[in-house]
Amino acid sequence: MWIAASVFISLLMLYFFSLPSTLFKESYSTVLEDKNGGLLSASIAPDGQWRFPEGETVPDKFKAAIVLFEDKRFFNHLGVDPFSLARAVRQNITAGKITSGGSTLSMQVIRLSRKNKSRTFFEKIIEIFLATRLELGYSKEEILGLYAAHAPFGGNVVGLEAACWRYFGRAPEELSWSEAALFAVLPNNPSLIHLGRNRQRLLDKRNRLLERLSQAGKFDELTLELALSEPLPENPLSLPRLAPHVLDRMASEGGSGKRLVSTLDQHLQIRTTQIINDHHQRLKANQIFNAAAIIVDVKSGNVLAYVGNTEAGQEFNQQVDVVNAPRSTGSILKPFLFAAMLDEGKMLQRTLMPDVPTIINGFSPRNFTKEYDGAVAADKALIRSLNIPAVYELRDYRYEKFYDLLKNVGLTTLNKPADHYGLSLILGGAEGTLWDITGGYASMARTLNNYFEHPGKNRYDKKDFHGPRVTTVKEVQNEVQETSWLSAASIYFTFNALKEVYRPGEGTGWKYFSSSKKIAWKTGTSFGFRDGWAVGVNPDYAVGVWVGNADGEGRPGLTGTETAAPILFDIFSALPGNSWFKPPVSEMEHISVCSVSGQRATELCESIDTLSVTHAGLQTRPCFYHKKIHLSADRKFRVHSECSPMSDMVSASWFVLPPVQEYYFKSRNLSYRSLPPLRKDCENPAHLASMDLIYPKPNARIFVPRELSGQHSNTVFEVAHRNSSVNVYWHLDGNFVGTTRKSHKIALSPGVGSHMLTLVDENGETINRPFKVISNL
């Protein structure tokens, strides 16, 4: 008795464990879907088959067609249909060969999982045995799903979903009755498996099934007539390639061979791709072949569109995902520094910053225009993307702190110590990715938005600063605190400055933008015209655009405003809404500021404005540009108590810039009044000129010979200065040409004709020397 029981238990265990835990050990295509399940891109499986991962449901039309055609009692048997087996035996005996297997859909799933082994009696017994076990472990819907995912549909197409996209270019849920019937009959007969052969036999077989479906009451006569009129598909279609770089990125991050659900919006992805490729047609005329863009939802950080490159072709590196490629940042990081300066009370929005020729420890930055304003308000310097004021700001803030701030707001490409970058960090001395930089702008907007979500003292969550997300991430509990990397007020004032549309000195890119949209936007251009950046943000979206050549080749005119900004504006025009940020009033102070210097007003400031500033703005220095001076009674000369009675003096407030700043400032600001000269009897007779030109002498006539090589030689100009440690700024015909220190010599090559050499030292002393080049032959 116990032997029989043991045998029974052994057989039961054998039966129970007879079915593998993983029925199909296949390689699958990597499939990328948008947030609503729409197909964006797919790659072929490693074995060369188009085989999509198993889906969750089987379309009703295909379900009805396949059950009627293959296994009409599918929902009533336990894996084996005795009536079908009996019919198959009778047909095979009559034909004298195997013409029918009597297999149910469950048995066909087993056969597919066993790689279609030879059709023998023993194999049939195994299929029957495993089919009954399959029915115990899987629901009918799951069995249909396994069949739909692994049935062959011709060539290298396996599974219903892959077949739908390859033959009809749409999802299984969108199949017509005619298409569903075609896919029901297609895997049944190997001689019809290729759509290019036996098309009439395949058509007849499909139509017979359609008539049976109609007779079964699945649809009416009109639907039958329309279904019968549908032609068979022609050649297989290409699968969608709407987001190939996202597909590659997610596959490389562990998603290969899986169905990947992204945060992308299919409609925005298509529109953004179209915008990029439309501009590509214009840009390639200037040998600019690559561009990329992403759209980030501010609230969640989810990426709604991700175009990694243009469709420029393999020869122009279209396969490179530029969104994730480190590139020189140009000026695109300046808003972070502007906000940080406001946050720490190191300046106000309108504080004047120096804009003069500058050398700091051997670092000599220049503005893009190679011109100088002398002094310029910080917010105007930001929207005009002036380099020298930004360098002064970074020197004041300290590049080590800014380096840490950039890491905290999301830049992952700063892989060298802060000292490696130094002050060049603000001018493209470091590399960043479009992914990180756009994420940083989005994080600032998110921080400002969420400030209003947490009333009370603790209103910040530092986790609001995070990178973009292309897959849905589970929300974590807020950990609010009193501060964050940047305050809401500093971010608000920064965005307000960047909202300005008119950008003098920024090229013509701004002209493409309609001012009806409220967007905070910034452009950047790397050294050598290799990278054009544009990033814009509003309360709902952050958009980042990069334009250039993936191989790093620079091109004339490749600037952020000329190439990237027009794309940015077109993308924003495709986005809904036109809201703007709410001001964080509780973090603001209203103060009086000097309308000229932008600093906190003093009693000497003649014109005063009211300005909203951060709390830390109360710590900034009061205006030190306005000074009290004493004038003669006719106000033409300065005097002092040693040369004029107090009763004859007139006191006045005067806006006074440092000498070098004044030199450049007054040429651009005609209303600027230089200090009146000292009356002669008030001058210090001990005061002597500090510098004098050694060469050229006044009205010199210069002959410039050629070198032996045939090249024009340079003329060496020289000045003597009493203080060798003073910087001397050289200008030829009004254009800055260089700075000297200690040895005040400079080699120039002026053309034939009259010229004016102008020298200004850092104390404001100036020499103007005319000369004439009579020949350079």
C-alpha cells in the first residue's frame, strides 16, 4: 500500500513540477512607451527577432478570432479537447498522413515553448500532459497572452504586438476585424507564413474566418462587407523611432529586453522632434548638424520630451545622445551665481558691477562683444550675458563656494577640484550636460513653487533640487526645513531679470520670441563657437536646447541666441499656459535704492527708487559712488578749504566712478558728468604726470617694413610709468587691444592711415597720441 502511495505522490510531484517556472526563455526586443502606453521606439531582440515582451491583455477582436479559428471550446476545456483530438485522428487516418494535430491553444503554447519539436506521437503526449498542467497554473487570459506574445507571424516577426506594428503600423488595440482575422490564420500554416507568397490563399483563408465570425454574431453584414474589402498588407513597416536616444539610455541602465514605460508625452515628443529637424534644415547650411532638446515638467521633474539629436545621418553623429554629453557651459550658469549673490546679500539686483579690461591672477576675461561699459547694473549684465561683471561677482562670492553650489543644484560633471576651474567656472571653464543644466533650472522653479506649499517657518525641501526623471519615481516624504541651497526670493528676482525679452548685445535671437509668453530664459555660447545653449523656465515647464556639432567643430555664428534660442521659443509656443511665478512676499524687503548705483540709498543720492530685495539685501553696502564735493561759486571748479573760504564754496553731491570705469562708462552714458577740475590755485604743484609715451612721439609718421618672410612686421609701442605695478590699458582707435604691467610695451600692426593711441592707467590718467602709418609695404 505504501509503495502505491509513494508512486502516486512521486507522480503527483512530477506532474506538479513538470512545468518550468519560466515557460519562455527568449530574448526580447527593448520596447519604450510613453506615459500613456503609446509606442515610442523599439529595438530588435539579440537573436534578430522582433519579439515584444509579453503584454498584459489580448485585444478582444483577436481573442474572438483566434478562439473561433483554433480552439472554439477553449474556455470550456482543461487544456485538452477530446473532440478535437478525435477529429484529428479521423482526418489523419483518412488522409494517410498527419494533416491535423487537434491541438488546443494551451497545447500550442507548450509546443511554442518547446521550440516546435518534431510532431511525433510521443511529443503529442508530452504536450497534452504539460497543457493540463499549464491550465492549473495559468488563467485562460494568461494562456491567450502567452500565445499572442510567442506565435510566429512571418519572417523575423514573433508575437501579435510586433506583428501589428510591422504590418499595420499600430497597436493591437486598434486592429480592425479584418486584421485580427489575418493574424488568427497567419501562424497556422507554414506555407502562408510569408506575406509575400501565396497571397490569394492567405486572403481566402482570412475571408472564410471573417464569414464564420459574422455567422457567430460578432459583427453585422455591413462590417463583414467592409472587412472583406480590406487588402492584405504589403511589405513590413519600420517601427516607430520617436525617442531612440531615450531607448538606448534606458536600455543601458538595465532596461534591455524589457517593456520600458517612460514619462515622455508622445505628442510633445513628436512636436519637439519636428521643431528640432525643421531648424536642422536651416542650421546645416552653416555646417551645424546637431541639436538636442528636453522638456521637463517642473512639479515632478518628469521629462516630457527628449530629443537627443537631429536626423543628420551617421556621418554627422546622429547616434550621439547630446542631451547626456558633457559640453562647455558658456554663460548658461550665470543665473545660479546671480541668485547666490542675492541670497547672501553680496549685491542687489541693480548694483553696479565693473565692466573694464581685467586681469586677475593671469586670467583675462573678455566680453563676447569685446567692448566695455565701464560699469553696468547686475541684472542688465545678466540678461546681456556680460562676462567681466560675472567674473567680479564670482570673485566676490568665491569660486569654491560656487563649485559646491553647482554640485548641490544638480551638476554631476564637475569631476575636478574647484581650483582646477577657478574663475573660469562661470565662463564655460567647466562642462555640463543639457540634462543636468535643464534640471537645475527646473529645480529652482520647483523650489519657488513649493515655497507656497509649506506655510510656516520651515518652507524648504532640499530634495526639490533633483535631476530630471525619465521614469516615474515614487514620491518620498517631504523633509521641510528653514533654508535650501537658494532662497525663494533670490530665485524669484533672478527669474524676473531673465524675463526681459529685449537683449541688446545678445545678437538677434531674441527677435524670434513673442513677448506674450512669460519665460525666464538664458543663452550661452562656448569659446570657439562650439556650443549654443538656451534654457527657459516658467512655473510649469523647463526647456533646454543645445545646438552645435557633436564632434566639437566650431562654426561662425554658432551662438546661443542665433541658433538655440529660436528653437527654445518654438518649443514654448507649443506648450500650454502662460502663468508666472508668485512673489514670495514674506522673504522680501522694500527698501530705497540709489537709482544710479543700484545700492542702498544714502542722503547723497539725488534720485531714489523703491526696490524689493531679499532679507540679506539689507546687509549690502550703501551707495559709495555718490560723494560730497565742494565747488566754486560758479560750479565750474572743485575747491577746498586751503584755497577757498568756506563762504565761497558750494557743496554738491556727485556720482563718481573709479577712473578706469569712468573712462568706458562716459562714452556710453552721455549724461555722465566727470568731476570738475580743481581750480588752478587749488592744484597741488607737487602733482606730476605718472606716465609718458616713449614711442610714438606726437604726430609721428611710421613706416612699417616687411620681414624676410614677407609678413608685415609689428610696431612696438612703449610707455614709461612711475609705478611699474600699475596696469595700463591700451586702445587703438577706440578699441581695447591689451593690458601691460611692469614692462609697458605692446606690439601692434596698424594699417596705413591716421590712428589714435589711447592709454589709461588704473588711476584714470589718460594719454591720447595721434600718429600716422605711411606705408606697410
